[in-house]
Amino acid sequence: MKRIIIVLAIASTLSAFAQKPKTTTEKQKMDAFISNLMSKMTVDEKIGQLNLVTGGEATTGAAVSTGVESKIAKGNVGGIFSLTTPQKIRKAQEIAMRSRLKIPLIFGQDVIHGYKTTFPIPLALAASWDLPMIEKTARVAATEATADGLNWTFSPMVDLARDPRWGRVAEGSGEDPYLGAEIAKVMVKGYQGNDLKAVNTMMACVKHLALYGAAEAGRDYNTTDMSFDRMYNEYLPPYKAAIDAGAGSVMVSFNDINGVPATANKWLLTDLLRKEWGFKGFVASDYTGVSELIAHGLGDLKTVSGLALKAGTDMDMVSEGFLTTLKQNLNEGKVTIAQINMACRLILEAKYKLGLFDDPFKYCNDERAAKEILSQENLKFAREAATKTFVLLKNDQQTLPLQRKGTIALVGPLANTASNMPGTWSVNADMSKVPTLLQGLKEVAGNNVKITYALGSNLIGDPNQQIWGTAHGRDIPRDNRPESEIIAEAVKVAEKADVVVAALGEASEMSGESSSRTDIGIPDTQRRLLAALLQTGKPVVLVLFAGRPMTLTWEQQNVPAILNVWFGGVEAAKAIGDVLFGDVNPSGKITMTFPQNVGQIPLYYAHKNTGRPLGERPWFTRFWSNYLDVSNDPLYPFGYGLSYTTFTYGDIKISSNNLKPGQKIKLTTTVTNSGKYAGEEVVQLYVRDLVGTSTRPVKELKGFQKISLQPGETKTVTFEIGEEMLRFYNSQLKYVSEAGDFKAFIGTNSRDVKEVDFKLVK
């Protein structure tokens, strides 16, 4: 028997060795190939690989690359972005294949929330709390984008954001590090799949490292200043989750960190990203991020290009500072050939992993493009996905769902525009395929409903602001009649209807990049229209288009029903109809806190206590932490969202009040659908560390489950808590848990919860 055991052990060991070299050999094969290639490259050709230019189809900055074709032929371009279709990409790749060493180009694009089949904006997708669905949106996006010739996406954007004035909150997952990290992981998996060499997967680019979502005053591109405690515990986890999920590339943020802009920040890109987190991919600057270091005050183009390379930026997007100055920096000893070689190698590795050296034209397939883009299957999924993102904010006296009878007056500047339905960063959307809300509602309502329409108001009273808010072809034709006349026309239409649907809020380009706002309420002229519609006495449903949390205190007080539809993608209009008429019960929950007014910003649920917390004291109480003019409460708390039905939570049962390392405790509750409609509910778990060596948030999301319940049905929901879930970075940046008292909360949002106590015992 002993001999048999020894033989089996040896066989097991040999088997392990036999399996291990498979991956090692693959890496050795890649290393040998790239080393051989680089041995033939001149310094100029190596630097050329670090140059990322734009094809000019979708400009996202002030500069546009010039002389692209001649630079490709000379080997002075490593990649192109904003160039699409198999025909155009094949033409560019053919030029690269005529260069001396025939090194293929990598082709990138801002595939943010879908490709041609556009899905809801990322902030809306997060509101679904549906991780498998979110992953599938990335999978569909990768399938379509690769069919159109692309192999690299500048997504996911995982910047944590707690200031809704910042327009780019639309591109992220909200204010919570746990939820943000979970979404980051599934997005990377959706894009990259299990095999980057597969023709329908593409390389993810995690952005924007780091802290971009904390830009001061919510003003885009602005500076950021943050403690390491907040950085490590709150803002960094989603980036690290994406890296741990295997993201192949990273994009640097515009802001500075500890006084050094991210693009030239060695601590960030080398010490943290590569050494501490073990990232093996390549780092790209953001649009002209290298040359913008000049305005930051770090020196001229030659100086800042050297600083960026030495810090760990491998690819220069559009600035061409690397292309035009690195050789001089090298000759002057300001950068080393080893630094240039490392950046070049990382970019060549990415191309190798994508299979471009095996077949540079693998993504140039006209048949795939015709078959796989905007397929009926994809459009059906886009419609279903959109319905899961809408958030019912208010529904007094069961105003919703609407009945399929009578007359509905559809009013508002967002009611009859197709171009604003997909939302910001939908640069690839085919607007000819996008119905307006008016068209969508008519299709969904059926023949027994009469739908009338009136513009009701311009988007914004100020004509210039309306131009700024409808950029990139998202125009809403302006009515130059007096405002009173436009409103009066809408009131007449409303008076003849049984119910009024007011399509109001933001245009799609009022959020997104370079779309920060200090007033995040519904624009002035729209507010006056809404007030006039309410005065008719007709039931009014506010269908709110938004790319951010908005200040809706007046609307919450006065409008019977509010459905936040964000920007729902190519099938948004039909999806809105599905929810308004009750074919789908809304189940979305907000992932950013909605403030009562902008003076409360930043406002987020996982805040820390002061030494003088208001607590249960009445507002206003002097010498405690509160305002004179408004309570501390949000308008809608994190995790909030109503349903056409109601859910009743039972008390929490806990398996043990003592938790030891290596063990888990179980928390169990019941959730009952106590209403009349089938519905989905997001059951949320929060934890509070009551005593520690560092101050801890009053609540932290630690888990969630989305369940479906029929009327009258009860389900038991169980969460497990282990010691590892209670760890945090202490003041010495050590990742630890600390023994002591904790609270656990389970509920329908971060405010409305049941609680139970437990101890971590060590």
C-alpha cells in the first residue's frame, strides 16, 4: 500500500509538471517572438509603437491627428482609435503591412455601453444591480465591435463618483466601492471572455487611473486631493478589481494625485499598479494627456514626455510627444533604452495576445459585420436590459402603470427626439434605427390608446446653453415663439387627455465628458411647463431623462409619479413603453444618492460620523452637524427604488453573534411580495464597524441579491459574513480586520433596513 501511495504521488507530481509548462511555454513562445522582433527594430520604430493616433471619425478632444497614413508606412504608429468598419480598418492595416517590419496596428474605440446596439448608460446599467445582464451587455458590445474591425475598447470606466455635478458620473457605476468593483469585474470578463485571440473578444482598458471621479467641485479635468485612507478604502477597489479580473490595459486619468499628475505619476503607475497590484499589461494616456502636462506646470513637451515614460505611461494618445521627443531624451540621457524597450514590449505583447501577428486582418470580415451588428436578438436584449435599469422614484395613488385606453398627452422636449435616446458616449449608435419616445409609446400602447403630442417647452431657456447641451448631433429643434405660447399649446393638449406623460430632464449631452453642471435640477423652462401641466388637474407622470442624480425636491413634492429612465440606449423608447404600461415592473435602484439641493454635495450613504453627529436629534439642533436651511437627509438614498408592487421584510435571524476568523455567520430574512404585481427586488446587505483604530463609515455595502417574487410569494434570503469581508486599510495601509462590535443591516435600500448585532472575536 505504501508503495502504491508513493507511485501515485510521483504520478500526481509528474502530471502537475506536465500541465504547468503549457502556459509557461506559451509565454516563452511570446517572449521569444517579441524579443526576436525587437532585435530587428530601430529606436524610431520602437518609439513609433508608443504612438496612438485618431482616425478622426469620433473626436473626443480638441486635437486631431494629421499625416496618419504616412506615419503608419514609416512604422511611426502603434495604434489607431475612432476608425471603424472592416473596409477602413483593412486599408489602414494594409499600410502597416507594407512597413519595413510589418507590425500590425491595434484598433481602439470608446465602446462604452454597447456598440451599434447601444445599451443604457453605465450609471443606468448599475441601477439594475444585475451582474449577469451587465456582463452580457459587454459581451454583445465586444461581438459587434470586433465584427466592425475593432479589438480594443476604452472601457470600463470604474471611477467612483460622489459629486453629481461631474458629468462623467453617467459613465460609471456610482458611489459605492463594493458595487463598483463587482461591476468592473463582469465588464472586463464580458469584453475579454476567456480567450483574447478569439475573433469576438476585445481587450479592455480600465479607466481612469486614478481618482478622476473626485475632481474638485465636480468640474471636469479638475485637480483631485485625497487622503490615502479614502483612496485605498473607497476609490481604488474598483480599479484593482478590474486589474485582478485580467484587464489587458489601463488608461491614465487627467487629474493630479498628491501633487503629481497621473500621467507622470511614478508612484501610481509603477509602485502601485505594477509592483503592488502586479499589473502586466500596458498603460495608455488619455486624449492628449501627455502634452497637457505642460499646462499642469511640469515643463515643455520634451520634458513631460520623458517624465510620462519614466513614470510608466507606455502609449501616448494623440499628443505625439513620445514620437517627436523621446529619441532626443534618449540621446541626452533623460530616458533609457530599457524604458523605451519595456513600453514597446508591452504594446507588442498586447498585439500578440490578440492574435494580430498571426492574422492582422482577423477582425476585417464584412460578413460578420452584416450579420452580427444590430441583430434582432441584440435589439431584443437591449430592450429587456433597458427596462431593468429604470427607477421608479414616486408613484402616489398607483398612477402607474398606465391603462391601455383613453388619451395620453405626451409633452416635453425629450418626447420627440431620437438622437437623445441612446445617451452620452454612444458614438457608434445608428440614429436611423432609434425610435423617439413618441414613436415607441405608439407602438407599445396599441390601437386602443390615443397619444397626442406637444413640445411644451424648449430644452433650456438660454439658447446658447441649449446648443452646448445638444452637442455631437443631438440637436433638439428650438421653438422661437414666446415661452408662454409654447406652454399654452401643451396645456390645451393636456386638458383633452386622461393622463399626461411629461418627458423632461436632461438632453444626453448635458451629462458625460465636459458636461459638468452647477445646477443639476430640471432646466428652468421645463420646470415652468411641468407646473402648468400640474395645474390642469390631470394625473401627471414625469418620465425623467437624466445622466446623473438630479435635484428633484419640488418634483417629489408635487408630481404624482416619477419614473427615472436615464438614457436607455437604442431601444429606450419601447422599453419605456413596456414599463409605463406595466408589461414590465420597474426594479431599478439608484447607485448614487440624490441630494435635496446642490449645497449638500458631496452626499453619499457611506459617510463617516463626526464627533457631533445629528443622529436622532431634530433638525435644526445647534452645535450639532447640520444645516440651517435643509436637513441632512438625501432626497432619495443610495439603493432606493420603488416597484408597482410592495415588498415586506421579516426580521433578521443570525446563526451566531460571534464571528471568528476562518468561520462564517449566516444572516437570514424573508421577503414577501405583499402587492398585486409580480416583481423583482434587490435585497441589500450592509455592515458597520462600530469601534476601530481608524474611523469607519456608518454603513458599507457588502452584498446583494436580486430576487423575483409573484404576488403573495415569500422567499428566504441568506447572506454569509466572513472575517475577510470586514477588512480595511488602516492608517499604516495594512489590510486588516479588527476585533470588536459590528452591526449588520438588510433592507430595500441603504436607509430602510433591519439590523442585528455581532462581534468579531480573535
